[in-house]
Amino acid sequence: MKSATILGAGLVGSLLAIHLAKRGYKVEVHERRPDMRKENIPAGRSINLAMSDRGWRGLEKVGLREDIESIAIPMKGRMIHALDGTTSFQPYGKEGQAIYAVSRGVLNCALMNLAEQQDDVQLFFNERCVHVDLQKHMLHFENPRSDSYSEKSYDLLFGADGAFSALRHSMQFMDRYNYSQQYIEHGYKELMIPSDANGRHKMEVNALHIWPRGNFMLIALPNIDGTFTCTLFFPFEGDVSFQKLKTEGDVRKFFTEYFPDVIPLMPGYITDFFQNPTSSLLTVRCFPWQANGNTCLIGDAAHAIVPFFGQGMNCGFEDCSVLSELMDEHGDDWKTILPLFEALRKPNADAIADLALNNFIEMRDLVADPHFLHKKKIEKMIAEKYPEKYISPYQMVSFSHIPYSDALKNGAAINNVLDQLTRVEQLESKFESAEIQKMILPILFG
Ligand SMILES: Cc1cc2nc3c(=O)[nH]c(=O)nc-3n(C[C@H](O)[C@H](O)[C@H](O)COP(=O)(O)OP(=O)(O)OC[C@H]3O[C@@H](n4cnc5c(N)ncnc54)[C@H](O)[C@@H]3O)c2cc1C
């Protein structure tokens, strides 16, 4: 029987297990952590996630879309909270387009359940891979619960073991292996806005809330239980930074100065601030992703990115869709599939890594910047004139399957034209002129 081994039962590893099992593979998944369905352990690095079209497509292919959709909350745009407490809404796309807030834990458990329902999928927990021998096709595991050590051979191996992948670590000893990891100077901390006395959301539910404050920001995504999970993205060091918030008084003063409207919504913010961890954010780039035509990285293990475009999981799910399409074409010929997979995905992973870094600046700063808002107004005029032909960079990433590398390239072209248009005096009266329309023509990608 065809067999495959996957390291990591996170979002991508669990989805991949389903794909492989549906094609007749006997699949073993080895997960470092205990089974989160049986023990009360946090699912990982964020409580909820934004799911967009690429993620939905991944779930659709394994028949999970409807189940997850029923517990997902549409977020139709950004709700910007100014320092004076006023709010403004910026839609993400056209009428009917939205990204969706989904619980990471619920999604991961649903994927693991579905994986286990397939014939011949076995999940092993508390199995931390510590080394992969790429020559002998051997895996080495530590089990912290039983304090034991084991070895296993593999035929086909996927490393879906996240940003600090053990498989990638072993691959780094290969000749001419390229690897970089880049931490940003900001970390993040999760805080919570509880529901109101009736169990309802205290703010607009169908929006991703942002409090942009220049070099840092607070965001909030809704949960189905009436709460919001807030994330403070904030420098580790500097004048206004985590390093400077040492006492309850420091935190209270900071929130009073920068987020006064949040305080009444979030009575437990000081306790949360000191209890919840401060975590770091990094971009990982590496190449190759595969070795020997039988070993391959996927998801964050191949391309961890910062979370500001809400695309890390979406990109990992798209990896699974692309792999599945390659299997449609090439069956079980992994020596053909894996080099094609890395060639197709690497430029797109690099592009979304760049887009995600750029989007941090847009979210924390530009959404409140007059020049940016001027550009948004011009963009709206173009979108209204060409509803079928104009696709904004955000729409390309979140509401289409246009390769990320094209979205990056097209986005730069759009930005350039919008910048030029901001310099045209009385643009509104000249908008229909041949001269302006000629400028717009190259950015109609639809
Ligand atoms: C704050 C934050 C917010 C985010 N928001 C979004 C969002 O809104 N939308 C979005 O699309 N993405 C988002 N992401 C990114 C998303 O979380 C990741 O891209 C996604 O979790 C990647 O899935 P994965 O399965 O590849 O890796 P992971 O989710 O990291 O799963 C890896 C699994 O492998 C296991 N593992 C690790 N090492 C080993 C080992 N040695 N042996 C065995 N098992 C091992 C881990 O325990 C884990 O279960 C966010 C990330 C962060 C940090």
C-alpha cells in the first residue's frame, strides 16, 4: 500500500492527511503536542484567524467548507477607531465579499476529526520529531510523556511542522541549502473583549476592528460566543514599547493615552496584559523545499510569514490545493510532483511574505493617513467605473486565486498609478477625459 508520513497535526498537516488518504495513501501523522481534542491545551499562536477565498477553496476540496462556514463570522471591512473615539468603515471588497473570523482550535479539531474518519489515517500525539535522516529515510522521535525515544522509516515525508520545523532543520545540512529567518521588531499580545450582559458583541460584529496608532496597533476579530479577541502588535523595545510597560500603572496610562475607548469594553485588560504571553513574529524563507523526490516542506515549515495580511494559513491551504492538482496530473509520481510543487509555490510564498510585511505599515499607519485615504477615494472611482475590470490588490490576495506573485506585481503598478492620480488637480472633473482613462487602462486586470 502507498504510504505517507506527515510531521505536525496543525492546520496544514491535518488537511494534507485528508487529501492523501482520499487518494488511497496510508497516512501517519506525528504531532509534538498532546491531542487538543482531549486535553485543554491552547491551539497555538492565535485564538482566531481570518479565512479568505484561498482557505475556503482548500476546505471545499475536502468537503469541510459548509461545516466551518456555519461557525465563521463574515468581516466585510475594516472598522477604523481614531484616537478621539470616532469610527469609520472601509469595505474590503464589493458587496457580498468578506473575510471570515474562524476559531483556530475549532478548525484544527474539525480537520483532525475528518482526517481520522478516513480509512488508514493514524494520528500520533506527544511525538516530537528531533531529527530526519534524509539519506536513510529515518525519523527520530522523542516522546516527552513516556520519556522514550523511537525511530521510524518513511517512504514519502511531509514536514508540516510549522515555523520551527524539525524537517527543515535537518534539510539545512544539505549542500547549498538557503535559509533565512527575520524577526520584526514588534511582538504581539492577545487580550479579550468579553460579550455584553446578553452574550452579544459589544462592537459591530461584521468587521475587523483596527486602532491604528502609527508605529503600533490594536486589532480585534469577533468570536461566535460574543467576545472579541484583540491583538496588540507593539514594539519590543523603544520609548513606547513592551519593555516600558512594567507596572499596572504603566499599562493603564498607556491604554488611557492610546486606546481610551477600549478601556470600558475590556475590563480585564490589565490582568490579561500581565497573564498572556508576549510572542514574536518572523518571516522564514528557504529553498529547496524538497529533497530526493520523497521529502517536502509545506505550510509554515516552508514559508512562515507575519500575520498582517491574514494569509499564512490561507497560503498553507493553497499549498494543499496545488499539491492535489499536481496529483491529478501526475498520479503518484512524486519525483515529478515535488520539484514542480516547489517551483510553483516558492515565488508565491516569497510574494505573500513581502505583501504581509507591507500590509503591516498599511494597517498600523496608512489607514488613518490623508494621502492613503485620498488614494482610496480615487480607487473607489475606478472600481465604480470598471466594476468587472478593476481588482484592488487586497481583492487579488483575499478574494481571488490570482498567484500571490502577480498580486504583488499588479499591486505595485496600481499603487504607482494611484500616486500619479493624486497629483492631478481637480481629478473628479477630469476623470472621464481620455488622458486620465489612458492612465487607468494598464491597471484593469480583470
Ligand atoms: C498572531 C497570528 C495571527 C495569525 N492570523 C492569521 C490569519 O488571520 N489568517 C491566516 O491565514 N493565517 C494567520 N496566521 C498564520 C497561521 O497561524 C499559520 O500560517 C498556520 O497556523 C500555519 O499552519 P501549519 O500547519 O503550517 O503550522 P502550525 O499551525 O504551526 O502547525 C504545526 C504543527 O506541527 C507541530 N510540530 C512542531 N514541531 C514539531 C515536531 N518537531 N514534531 C512533530 N510535530 C511538530 C506543532 O505542534 C503544530 O501542531 C496567524 C499567525 C499568527 C502568529
